[in-house]
Amino acid sequence: MRLAQGCACVMLLSLSGCHAQPVWPLWDAYATKFLDQQGRVIDHNAQDRTTTEGEAYAMFFALVANDQPRFDKLVDWTENNMAQGDLTLRLPAWSWGKAPDGSWRVLDPNPAADADLWMAYSLCEAGRLWNVDRYAKLGKLMADRIAQQEVVLVPGVGTTMIPGAQGFHPDANTWFLNPSYLPPELLVYFAHREPGSAWRRVLDSLPKVVASPGGFAMDWMKVGLDGAHPSATPEADEDASQKNQPGAPARGSYDAIRVYLWLGMADPRTPGVRQSLAAVPGMALWLQTHPVPPLSVDEAGHSTQPDSPPGFSAAVVPYLHAMGLKALEDQQNDRLAATKDLKSGLYGREGWYYDQNLSLFATGWSEHRFRFNEDGRLSVKWK
């Protein structure tokens, strides 16, 4: 009888009080370091601030891990602290932390479209997979609000999603776009849920937003009367303009690395994915002669900083898989594994927040903990 009970304990460890390996060790290690008991994700490398990106990503990881208690806390904390207590009325403010006066509060009330999209998606799929009607309805309402406030028609590009409702359309003929804000697996999901909506048109415009002259994804693109071009951040571009100086240099770095990750994780049958992969061959070509991805490249595709942290290697693994480059995929997997800290369970000696987010997406995908279907729906290991 005791033997049978022990076997049952091992088989049902996710439902029992037995002490055993967590269902997803990296998620558990991440939550231990970055997630407090209230449901706030803390970036210790950025003055302990919290962003909607961090909250939204953590919701996705909790869903993949079948960790509903943490998911519930993440939603509640985000709604109460970043959406003035009601996500049905407004999109959440993107940044929360310690203000100059010492108080802890919203630092920037503007929403961030990519975090909004991941949050809406995670809520919709949590509603479906856990059969929680409130989450399904809340996710749909958020997606509808994103479409109303953050989806626009940009001449020369088409209908696309701008990074936020404010600050990215400085004049009648200029828009700033961030290619990493447009994961095709999420765009196709909302396009299937809302036939005839703007989401399919956003997906159709993706290859134009992703493409750049140097063959690498860029952090920012500036669209004007002369077309779409790699750009510095909107703030740096405006500063150079005010000082009557040449435009600040564009680069592909911390934002752009997610473009490879999103394209690699998407079902290859998703519209626009193959064309977008073909538009960013530069990373694959670089890795044929270099052991790690570059930290930063310029718009011509030249490396300006060659050595990247381990999260960059994680991010390109699905991309290299999608490109059919198995040897390079294995090389980056090996590099990532070699950086794992056995004590913390995190990647990199410092266990940086952003590295862990990229690694959770990439390793969760590589380990078949989740997959995105052709229509964007989430398939998880536990369902």
C-alpha cells in the first residue's frame, strides 16, 4: 500500500503536497527571484521597477506551467496597480516603480502595445484552457481596445500596430514602429477570432515592418514619405532633430532579438512568417562564422558590439530551427546550457531578468512545453 501511495505521489506531484522536482524548473527559479507574493514581477536590474511586459510574459509562462494560482495573482496585481483597478476600462500603464518622491506608483501612464497584446492573448487562452469565463472575456475586451487605440493605417506599410497610442506619430507623415511588438502567432490568433477585423491586415503588413537593408531585424523603424527605414529610438531621433544634428544611429539589439524568437516559434504555415524569415537572413549568416549572436548591429548589418548575453543565444534557437540550420541551433543551445548557474537555476552568472524571459520562451518551446498552432492557439504539455 505504501509503495502504491508513493507511486501515486510521483505521478501526481503537480496536484499533491509531495516534494519533488517542479513541473517547469526554470519557471520556478524565475518566480523565486523575480515574482513576489502579490504577483508583481520585479526587474532588479532596473531600480526594481515593474513593467506590463514583465507581467504579461509571466502570465504566459504561468499558463504554460499550469500555474493558475500565480496567474491569478499576476492578473490581480496588474489590474489593481497598473490599470487603476479595472482592466475593462483601460489598458494598463506600462511602467510602475519608485518615483522621485519615494512613493511606489505608476511612473508612465501610457500603455505598451506589445505587453497589451501578450496579456490579452494569455487571458484569452487561460480562459479557454482553464475554462475561466472572466479571463476569456477580459482578454477579448483588451484585444478590442488595442485594435481601437493602437492599430493604425500607415501609408506605404499598411495597417499595423504602433508601440502605443501616444508618442509614435509625431507629425502627419511620420510613424515609428517596433518590429518586435508584432509576434505573428498572436496576430493570427486574433485574426482568426475576429474575421474581417484589422488583425489580418496587421499580419499581412509584417514582412514590410521587419525587413531592413542589412538583413538584420532592427529595434525601430521610421516610416515617412520616403518609405520605411531603420531608426534610432523616437526619443533619440527627436533629440537629434531638435539639435539640428544628423539622425542618431539605428541599431538591432535588445528589442530586435525578439523578432527572431517570435518568427521561430510561430507555426511556419502562419501567413507572413516565411517572408519575414527571408527578410532577416543576416543573423543566420553571422552565426555561420561567429559563436554567439551580436549584441548590436547597425542598419547596414555590421556588428557594433559582438558579444551578447546568454538570452540572445536562447532567442535565436527557434529561428535557427525554422531556417533548417540544425548545427547552428545545437551550437546556441550548447552555449545557453553552458551559462546555466546550478545554484540559482537561472542562465548567466548574474541571472539577469531579460535573459530569463528570452530563455523561458525559447527553452519552453524547445522542450515542447508549448506550441502555437496555425491559427495561433496555444498547445500545452499538460492539456
